[in-house]
Amino acid sequence: MTSLTDTSEAATETPATLSSLAPNPIFNFSPSDTFAIVAMQVAKGKKVEHRRIEIPEQFHACPIFRAQLHYFNSGECKSNSLTDAYHRILRFNILAEWAVTEYPHAKVLPAAVMQDLGHHLRTVKKSQLNTICVYMSIYRTAFDNFLDHAYGNPALADAAAAVREAIVYIPSVSNRAGQATPSLGQITNQPEKDELKIVRSTIHFCCRFLHEMNEQRLELLGDENVMRQLAIMLNECDGDYEKLRYSTTKTTRSTVYKAIAGAILESGNLRLKERLLHNRTEFSYDQIENNSALTIEEANRLIKSGLRVTGSLDIYPENNAHKLHFNNIDYLYLIKHTPCEEVAFAWLLATDRVQLSGVTDMRQGDLRITPSVASPIYTKNRSEQSIRDVPMHYSKSMQYHAYAGRLQKLSATRLLI
């Protein structure tokens, strides 16, 4: 057996080294894409330790995990306190252990991993909101650090794109221990956990709904008979615009709504016809229960059944189910948004982080619209910066057209009255 002091020919040809005498391979202490050796301290005054953290083997090629690990090899991490490093190691290991269980066959983490982890912490671990906020803040810091590192480096472009997408899915969580308002994912009765998709769906619905309602309004205002009757009613109401609201107690409704009924009957817009017919309870339930499609011909037949030969409303038909009702499709609707439009607009503003108080305080002049961008101003009470503006929406976006349509409607209303 060769010893360190052996002077034989074999020992001379192959000199012993520390690595050859070590019982196990010595780990590479240089920065790596899959592991890091981090100096840390459990608490001030405690012994300084060096701990090895590593990306789970199945995720070695995952850009999201590599971005998180990169932080531990960065100068920012090394300049922070040793106790901060300890807490970051704990969060990294929690993410690693959970990911292996949650995605057992995956090679890379999904873009919505932070959303999934937040849901796990909230529902399984029963973590408080402020605790989840700390988790997300730590992961976000690592992502931001990696993006700064990857900036301008074409080799890291794909990894940076994956990290940016993951950042989008980081949930907005209150940093207070108190109970916060439930998120969309918590109040919707569906398995969908992706809050970003829910928000995008909300934006799409609100924009499309507001556009459709405004198109129907403009179509009715484009009818000469409707405009003539509206002018008469505006003159008679003497500033009390509530008199323009539809009511079954008004005996003049038979002739007053002849113009709107005629315009809807002549229209080729099936949705406008359906909207009028849905004020009939029996019609609404029948469509919901039978899931039956409506044609323009059938819609016209149903509308005519509620009219007299002259085109006036038949307020006392033989079949009471034939009555036409003009709730929220009345003359007030032509100059003012309906309650459902107000709700949809408030939801749209909420997706831009405008709270209810900001929506309530908003005025027409706060809707800043230019030919290229839209960016409403709003107030946020209990904040150092109380007056804020939403991110700019460019002219090709759905939000731009929704905000611009709102301003157009308000301006047109002022001209009418």
C-alpha cells in the first residue's frame, strides 16, 4: 500500500494530491447554474454557516429555477445580511420541495407557478396574507435581479422571456395580516386558478359589452322618429331626466314607445331585438331552459305580437305574455348609461387597480383620451400619492376603445340635453 512517505517508483510517477486522498469528491465552489454555496446566519450572534442549495435534478434546465438560484450567486445577495440569506434559502427550498411534488413529471416550471404556489400557501398551508406577500416579494426580487443580469445578453433572451411571463402571474397579495377582499379566483365558482386569465376574460367581456351597448344606443339615436320623440320628452321633462325612464304606470307609453319599438323592429341587429324581448320573463326562461337559438324572423314575430296594427304598444293584449317592456332600453338609456354599464365600467377600472372610491369620485374630465392613448386619472385615499393615473392604453387596445366610447357618450349626452 502506497503511503504519503513512499519513495517507490510508482509513487514518484503518480504523486498524491488532496483530491485523490479525499473520501468524497470536493464540490465545485465556483458559481453554477444548478447550485450555490451560500454564507448564512440563522440569527444575529449565531454561527456563520455555508449551505449548499441546489435546483432539483428534474428542473436543472428550468429558466425560472435558474433565475431564482442566480440571485444567490449575485453581488446583491452577498451584500445583504447573512440572516436575509438564511430566509431566502428557506423560501427557495420550500419552492423546490413543493415543485417536485406539484409537477412530478415536468422539466420546467409553468409560467403560472407563483399563482399555483400562492394558492397552495393560502389553502393548504393556511398561511396569512402578509406571509404570502413576503414569499412573493422574495421571489420577485430574484426575478428582477436576473432580468437586470440578462439585459442585453442574446444568449439569455429566452430565459428572460420565461421569467417575465412568470412575473406577470405573481399574485397581488396584501401585506397586512387582516382579511383582504377576496380575489377573482376566490369568488368565482370554477376550477380555474389562473387569475391573470380571469382578469383578461373580465377585460374582454367588459370592453365587448360596453361597445355593444353603445352601438345599440347609437343605432337608436340614428332613427329620425326616435330622435324626434326624445326631443319632445327632453323639452317636457324640464331637467328632471328620471321622467324619461320607462314605467308601466304611464298611460302614454303606448304612443311614446312606438318610435323605439319601430326602430328595433326595422333593425337588422338581432342582439338589440333579443334585449327588448328579454324583458319578458317567460321569454328569458324559455331561452335559458331550452337553449334555443333565435332568428330575426322569429324575433320580429314576437315583437309584433306586442304591438297594435298602428305600431303603438298594445298595453292590454289578449295574451299578457305578449306585452313589451322597455326597462333599460328606454329614452333615459339614450342619454345615460344603464346600471349594468356602470358596473361593467367599474370592473374595467378595477382591472387597472382603481378602487371603488376612485370610481365613485371620477368625473368626465378625469378620462384623459388622446388620438393615441387613454389614461384615466383617479384618486386613492389613504395614500401618500392620492391622485394617480392608470397605465396608458394605446389606441389599438380594447381598453382604449372602451374608455374613448365612454367619453364619446358623455360628450354626446351633453349636446342632447
